Amino acid sequence: GRYSDLPERFPSIAHFHSVRLNQPASKFYNTDFLKSLCDLWNYRGSGMLNLHGSTGDIILLGTTTEQLEPIFFEVTHVMDQDIGGSGSNLRTPSCCIGKARCEWALYDTQEMCYEMTNYYQDELHRPAFPYKFKFKFDGCPNGCVASIARSDMSFIGTWRDDIRIDQAAVQAYINGEYAPNAGAHAGKDWGKFDIKKEVLDLCPTKCMWMEGGELKIDNAECT
Ligand code: SF4
């Protein structure tokens, strides 16, 4: 909650509370929901929204104390939307778009975010910590929700076993049967595909090499 120190001089912002709503996993909305949210906030608040805060929540900016309970009731009972975490508690967990739309997802980030949000409801809604605490779920090391930088406990999808190599496909690339980069640069003649120059030497940890005509990968060194 926020109150002005000078309510007589600035009566229209004597109160300026923010409300956090728990965003849906990966921030998928339909237009009905967004219209209801805008109507609610035009009626009971300033009409200004922040989609989204760095925690991930939908943030409704600016309302007065007497509006808080009606907003809570409308959001939770009519719109089926929970409030988010704020203050010294577990903040609203958030996840990348994951396997809903991303080919790199190595686990179901939305499912995990949903489970953890439900499991830790008390910690989310009743501040009991000395400081805020955040979970974030990245489906792979590309880190689209920046879980390392922006949370206290990051969950990042990674390989569970050794990388599997289709040696026949590697040979097909080397022999020119498959277009390099899926044909993305086919408009220009770049010369013959060079696995050393175009793949092996580009690895920052130099974890790959050719041996006896086969591609080898030192799994522990793979980034
Ligand atoms: S973190 Fe990985 S899985 Fe998640 S959206 Fe980004 S690239 Fe896709």
C-alpha cells in the first residue's frame, strides 16, 4: 500500500496502492479476460496496468483502500484469478513459454510452475520470510525468464543423459545430402559444408571432434 504524505495538497493520489495478480503460466490470455481486467481496473482503479512486473505478475497500479476488498472479491470469485505474491514472501513463480510454443523445452515449465504455485500457496499469500524469495522456471539453458539473474532458486532444463548422435545424419551433412542450416543461407554459394569450421570450431568449450569418421562429444564439457 502507498499513502501520500501530503493528502490535502494531492487528494487524487492520497492513496495509490498497487495490486499484483498471479499471471497465467507463460502469460497466455484470451481477449475476454483482458477486457474484464481493463473494465475492472477502469472502474475500481486508475486504469493503468503494468504487463508485467519483473516478477511476472500483472500489476494494477493505483487505487484507494476502500477498493481493495471489492477488487479481491471480483478477481478471485468472478474472474477465477488469484492474487500474486508481494512483500517478504514467496513471490509469484513464473516460467518461460516452454513446450507450449518452444522446440527447446526440456521439461514442462508450465506444469512445474503450476505445481509449485499451488504447493506453496501459504508462503505466497502470507508473508513469513525476512525477505522476498523467487522461483523461476527456464525450460533450457537459453534462460528466457532469466531465472539465474532474477530469482533466488532457478530451475533450468538440461540433458538427463548422454547426447545421442545420429552418425548417419552427420555423414549426410558432411556429404552435402542435407542443406546446412536447414537451407537458411542457400541463396549464396558458401562452398562445401565444413563441419570443422562451421560446427566443431564454434563450440566455446571445444567439446566436439571427429574420430574415425564419427562425431564425438565430451558430454561433461557440452554447454
Ligand atoms: S528458456 Fe528455453 S525452453 Fe524456455 S522459451 Fe527459452 S528457449 Fe524455449
